[in-house]
Amino acid sequence: MLTPNRIHPRAAETVDVVIVGAGGAGLAAAIEAAEAGARVVLLEKNDAPGGSTSWSIGSVSASQTPHQRAQGISDTPQAHWEDMPGFAGELAGRDNDALRRVLCDAMPDTFQWLLDSGVRFMGPMPEPPHRVPRMHNVLPNSRSFIYHLTRRAQRAGVGIRVRARVVELALEDGAVKGVVYELNGTMQRIDARGGVILAAGDFTNSPELKARFMGPQEAKVAAVNPTATGDGQRIAERCGARIVNGDLALGPEIRFIAPAKENFVRRLPPWRSLAAVMQWSMKHLPDALLRPFLMKFLTTALAPSLALFDDGAILVNARGERFGEETERPAYRLPDQPEGIGYIVIDGRIAERYRAWPHFISTAPGVAYAYLADYRRNRPDVYREASSIEGLAAATGMDAQALARSIASREGANALAHAPFIALGPVRAVFVHAEGGLMVDEQHRVLDAHDAPIAGLFAAGSTGQGGLLLKGHGHHLAWAFASGRRAGHLAAQLAREGTAVAGTAARV
């Protein structure tokens, strides 16, 4: 049931479409609505557009792309739809098959739309259980999405307002009329004829929502994107919306801390000409020349391979104390350790093993693999080596006796007994993304507890995931762009028809 009307300030302005959140989904929605003739205002609480899209690796999975055709790959949306449940495994029964169909059918056109916007990709790369390569990786980095889509939104006349934090939906007579937001210390209201689109990301950094849906220990784990605080889910719930699959997330997982300064790969400007040069280089330059460039990316803040622990590595806290069995979900225990950090400790035997395939420290699937020497070369801030346990303790600031006890606790064939001794870290536990989104229908309208649309309210991206399971590289970004475009088109259509408040069903 919808909550009663609240007392809101009078709307200072009325536009056709209001969008909350300027990540990939919000920008896609804004562009589509504006290019359909709507007057659009896009509200972003941070200092600039970006959202979780700018934090991502930058993969987009799609079928029938020009890149596939160039490699002679025959693919269809139907095949994509059939393959995706393979990523979900035993959770496949909780998937939203209808929204998965929406995603797969929309992606060929959406991928071309990204190309038309100036975004460039390498690939496609294989990733089983995809039957053919579908994963396309952005060039030069994920900021390319935000750079090109922001420019396209500005050309289309979208009004982008940053540092504008939406705090409430304006609900009147059972319909969402607009939003109330804080800007420069004052509360303002803006109404929308066609509807409000929530595209504010997930709740990986909301202790409240994580505790409610996942558990108290998960609530302690931070997120890759610190501003992913579930704003869209919270304000929609107050209007009768419901969150589905809130207990599912990628994580907690162990990741290396990010470098204090971004490496040059992350600082590369997202120019179309540079991306084109990189695209050519990926196809024609020998691996010996490409590899040093790729390692700058692969040794940033990716997850270390858990196979390290199978081979005898131990995980200790900042004092050098081992705090549990490494093969039993250590990421859940890390937040309880001093400063919430740990170190992966190995010896010379393991170091020798992780110098070449198939034993890698980290990887971005389909791109490359990073070995121990790559971390020693590119991340001296997370690589410490010494000829003795005492020396390693001194290099990391650990207690030498505690570290010695931790190392001695690893016995048998996996004992850490061969110098040199190496500590990789600090590492921390993080959530990468959460699957808990608002329930939506195939027109991206937000549904209430009785599966009835809440008039005037749409949701896209992670905010409007609707029970869709998006495991597998490239599916979260694909949904962000595909659902954002569709929601923007539908809201603009309702603005033209003047039917948003009445909740008339839209069709595409």
C-alpha cells in the first residue's frame, strides 16, 4: 500500500522527465528522453557524473555486434538469453526471465548506440558458459562511458545538476509527481510530466540495507563505490515499492587496496582517437609490447586468486596474526581485524609457482593475467619481500613473534619454510555490486507489493534490476545502458501523452 501524501514544498519548476543518478543508466535514460523531444533534468549527488560505471572494469556483453561479425562469429539474442542462466547456477530459479529477454533483445542496438556515442571496445572475449565470445572491454578505461555519454547528453540539452541529493519522492494522490532534492543547503522540488526515473545504483555501501537483507557481518563490509548507498531503493520503498533479491551480491571478496595515485592507464583521456589507436594496437602489436601496458591495469585493485590459499598462503592481520582458515570465507572476517585490512603471506616455494601460467595472482577475464613479478614491478606499495620472517615483519610493521607463529601454523606439504618471505597487501573486503533492486515490469515501471505500477515512477540499472540476475562480466553495464535507454524513451512518451500521473501502461 502506498504511504499517505506528505507535505512537500511547491514545485519550483516542471519538466518532462526527472532522472536521479548520473551513472551509466541515468545518462542513457537522459539521452534517450531528450533525443525523443523531452525536457530532461538529471540530478547527481556527487560532484560529477560517473556512478559505479566509472568504477567498473568496463565490460559489456552483447550479441550481433560489429566486433563479432568481424571475427566471423554468428550469434543471436536468443542464444544470449539461453546462456545467461549458466552463470546463475543453482540461483537460476530466482531469475526474472522476462527482464532477461528484455536485456538480451535490447543489447545489439544498445551496443551500436554506444559506438555511435563515441565509445570504443576491444574484443569480443570468451567467457564460458557463453557459447561464443560476447564480452567487449571498453578502451581506454571505464571513464570513457561517462565522458562520451555526458557529452552526448549535453548536446541533447539535458540539464545536469551535480551536488543535488534527492531526499524524497513527491507522492500525491497515489502518484509520483516529482522529487525533493537538496542543493546548496536548500530543499527544492521539481516535478515531471512523464515521470521520475530512479537510476541511483545499488546499496553495496548502505550498512542499513545490507544488514536488513544480508546480515550484520555483511553490513560491516565496504563497497568498491563508496557512494552506492541505496538512495533510490530507500525513497521508493517509502512510496510502496519493494526490493527483490536483496540478499544477493558479488562479495564480500578480498581485493588489493587501490594505489594512492592512479596509474597512467586510469588517467588516459577517453578520446575517440586514442581508443582507436589502442584498438588497432590490441590486434596488431606483439604481446611483448602490449603486456607492460595491460599490467598497469591488472595490478590496480583486483581480487587476488583464492588458489593462493589452496597452495599454502596464509592471511594475517596488520599485527601478523592469522585469524581463521583461509579457505573458509576469509573476506567475512577481515572487517573485524585492526583497520579492516590483512596481508597474504607466501614463501619462496609459492613465489616460484606463481611466476607463470596457470598460476596467476589476478586476472581480468579475456584480457590478461598478472603474476608475482608484475606486482613486484607495478605495485611496490603492496609488495614486501625479505629473506627472513623478522625482516618481513619489520617491512610491514607486524609483530615478529605473532607473524612467526602464524607462519609456523601452516604445516605439512604447504608449510611456509623457504625464503624469501613475501607479504602481498594490504587487502580489504569489499562488495563489488549487489543484485537487490526495485521490482519493475517490462516497461521499467516500479511495482508495489501487489505488482501494480506506482504511477509516475520508473527505475533503471541496479536500482531497477527487478530480480534479474546479472552474474558474468559485462551484464551489469549492459543492463544499465539497455534499461536506462528504454526507461527514458517510455517516460518521454508518457510526457507527450500526458498520462504519467494516471499510470497508463506504455508500450515499446
